[in-house]
Amino acid sequence: MPVPSDIGREAIRIARTLGDRSTEVVATSYLGFTHLARGEFREAATLFERNVAPQGEASTDRLGTTGIQLAVSKAWLADVLSETAASPCQMASLNRPRR
């Protein structure tokens, strides 16, 4: 039986191969949720940070989901950082204005 995290990594790999940033962002979010639910905070943070990095106009799009992925990823990243006792500097970086 396939492991959910393996399926998520495969979805990200396929999206990158196809150059489909929207699918990559959504797959990255879901894989981050999987790691978060398993208590794998470092892995979850790494994935959510990818989605928070500047990506242009698509960052305000819902990308076929019910939420704006930039906002969703920032919220989940803040949760992960709070669970891991992140420094105030790390938490403050989530509030930087977009360029």
C-alpha cells in the first residue's frame, strides 16, 4: 500500500516536470499537512516555506482550492513554528509584505 507522503512527493515531482506551479503548490500544501499531522514539524515547515516564498501573481490565487494558498501556507507555517517554539524573528518573517 502506498504511503501518503510518497504519493505527495511523487505529485510534486510530476508537477515540477510539467512546469505546473499551481499543482506543485497544492501538492506541497497537502504534503505539508500530512507531515504536520504526523508530528513531523521540520518537514512540514520546509514544505510550507516553499509556498510562502515569492512566486509572482499566482500567490493570491486559490489554485482550484477553497483558500488562497499563500495565506493557507502562512497560517500553517505559523502553527508549525509555534509548535516548535520558533524565534520571534522567524514568526515576524511571516508578516513581511509581498513584492
